[in-house]
Amino acid sequence: MIRLSEPTALHRIDRRIQGQFAEHLGRCVYEGLWVGADSPIPHRNGIRTDVVQALRHIKVPVVRWPGGCFADEYHWLKGVGEDRQPMVNSHWGGVVESNEFGTHEYFELLQQLDAEAYINGNVGSGAVAEMQDWIEYMTLDSTTPMAELRKRHGREQPWKVEFFGVGNESWGCGGNMLPLHYANQYRQFQTYVRNYSGNRISKIACGANADDYEWTDVLMARAGEHMDGLSLHYYTIPTGEWSTKGSATDFDDHGWHETIRQTLRMEELITRHSAIMDKHDPAKRVGMIVDEWGTWYDVEPGTNPGFLYQQNTMRDAVVAALNLNIFHRHADRVRMANIAQMVNVLQAMLLTDGPRLVKTPTYHVFDLYSDHQDAQFIPVAAGALGAHADATVSRKDDAYTISVTNWSLERLFTAEFELGGKVTEVLRAQLLHSDRPTAHNTFDAPETVALGDLPVQVDGRRVRFDLLPHSIATVRLGQPA
Ligand code: AHR
């Protein structure tokens, strides 16, 4: 029995922890989001209506764009106006990037999703003036050349840019820099990321690759005062080895448990990076932004290796839930996270095939977790539910939301919680489960893994429900404050 305390002086779970990432990579932007004005696939202003409808349902709060590695090769001027300039997408399959989807189309997407902007600027191959001009183009309400250019391209009013990343993976694809060199680059570039016309940009510096603690230390020491956020990238690779990642759908019990073990490493990474950030920033002014996370497997057989297209099973659902639980526990420092990626790439919410669309098991986890957005966090100690289960609990609008994951492959888990007062109503009780851990949704069988109703026993302050092996549940309970 887990007794839930009242949420006194505890942190809020920022809704942006459920943020998304959409890169010009494979079929994420083109086909996944953007089909263009002439497409027979239903769309509004070129953006797929089925995708927008599905993503609105899970309340996507923020979308990071245009990369990823692509960001440090992106020259935004090629993607505005009538005369779009193609380029080679050298990181991702060497295909031709038409630049048909650019700044205006991105903001159209955000408007349709009702989501915030998180734009990643180009430090690796870009110039300070180019970044400065982009900010001016997007956010300045004036008669300067950049503001006038935006107007000529059909947008009179500036947009809001809430978050701006200054380079991506600058230790790798974004320029192969050493930490001190990047810290200096960051200091210089961010100077010109200005707040115009009432817009307030949160500046995000490129953070560490997984356990590179030195990177965090140098960045916080040398540039911490100039940033609002510092990123962290960590992907779950079942084997822990990039050369032998393994299949998304064909795995055994060992593959299941190893994947979960690799995922749970996120707790240690965040704890240790947080401790370094605390040393330089005890007031926790600078947010940790986990702007790339999720599973990374071998691509689906027969698909372009540069497109990172992978299927998504109950294993991915468990990975998503466990990562979100970790972010909730550290939400005093973790202010945003962006799963990689939103459509058709890596651990996607949605997969598309021409006009067809499937929601992945990961999508359903984001659905199950949507009530945690901006709720007060209520602590449940890691390990409190035993070796194969984990939970996250929050309170908002006089209701408790309890999400529990059982990652045992054999055992049923009975969840028992006691609230501070009598439960008045069961507002939601759903289970994500399938008979096989490898179960996934295909275009021919899109409902193989779907949310189902969950029986819940309520007795005064107490609530009890059973989780089948490899399943995830959310129960939302009404309880007056
Ligand atoms: O998400 C795919 C890639 O992974 C991103 O482009 C890059 O930042 C990371 O290495």
C-alpha cells in the first residue's frame, strides 16, 4: 500500500516534459506532417489533418525543429518565400531536401497543434548574423529588412518563439567541438538571440551526450549565466552498442529486460548532471532540457538506413512511461523533454503509409500521461512498488492521476494506494496492454495495442487495481482538496 502525501511545496510537472521533436529526417516532416497543398491526402494548408487531430488529442505542448543534426546544416533563408532552394540532407540518407517546409510552415503546424515553438539554430555551419537575422525575421514587429521580408512572404505579425537552441550536439554532428570551445561559441551566438517586440526567448545551450559530465561542468561554469536551459541527449539502445542495436519487434525476454535496464540509466544520468548543475546554479534557474530521448533500433528491413524508421511495441510503451516517470521525479530541474521523434522516425507517436496512419503504443502512453501536464508532483519513491513496477502520481484540479507500469513479463501487479481523503469519483481508468510484449500496430491491424477499460476497486480513501504483465495503467480519481 502506497500512502500518498499532500503536494505541499513540491514541484510542478511542466507540460513541456511531454514535448516532441520533428526533424527533417526520413519521413518525419515530409509525408509524416507535410503533404503539400496539392496532395490528395486530407490536409489543411499542406499539413495532414489526421496527424494534427491525433497529436492534438495528446496535447502536444511544444515541438522542437528543424533538427537534430539537420539543424547545424540548415540555412533558414533557403526555406522561406516563393523560391525555395534545395539542399542535400547529408546526415540523413543524402537525399535532396526541397526546403518546401520552412519557417512559415512550421508556425502553421504549431498553430494547428496549439503548441509552442522550440527552434534549434545553426552554430556548426552557420554564422552569427544568420542566426540574428532569423530571430529578427520571426519575432520583430518593425520595418527593418528582415521584418519586411517576412511581411512580403505573407506574414504581417511576428510569431512568438518561446525556446531557441543554440546549436545541436556541438560535441558531435554539430561541429565536433570541445566543451570550452563550444562554451565560447555559445556565449557569442546567444548574444544576438534577442528579445524583440515583447517576445521572450528562453535560450538553450547544447548539453551533454549521455554521461559526459565534464561537458555539463564546463558549460555551467563558463556560460551558465547566459542560458535558460542546458540540454541532455540519451537514447535507449537495447544492447548499449550503436553497432548492434537490434530489431524493434523481434526480441526475446533478455532483449526486453536489457532495454529496460538501459532506459533506467536515465535516472542516474539526470541525478548526476543535476548535481553538477546544482553546484553552479543552486537556485535551479537553468532548466535541464532532455531534448532527445527514446529508443533507437535497427531500421525496419528494406527501409532506407538513413531514415531511422522503426516499429514500436509494448516495449516502447514501457520505455516511454519509465522515462516520463523519471522526468517527473526530477521536474524541479527537468523543464522540458522532447521524445525523438514525432512521426515516422525512431520512437514515434505516429506512423504513416501514404494516406494511412497508425497510433503507436508510445502514443497511447502520452495519452495516458496527458493529465500529468502542469500538475503538482506527488512523490512515490523509486523502488516503492518493487523490482518490476514503477508509478508516478500528480494532483490537479482536485483530482489525483496515478500512472503505474508493470514491466514483469510473467507477474500480475496489484497497485494499492491510499489518498489523503475519500475518493469521490473515478474519472478515468485505462490500461494499455497486449498479450505479447512484441505486440505492435500495423497499417493492416492498427488496433492491436490500444487502450482498454480498467476495473478499479475503491474503498473510502483506498484504491486498488491490477496490472497484467507488461502493461501500463492510468487512474484518475476525484478527491476534494
Ligand atoms: O534524432 C536523431 C539524431 O540523433 C539527431 O539528429 C541527433 O541530434 C542525434 O544524434
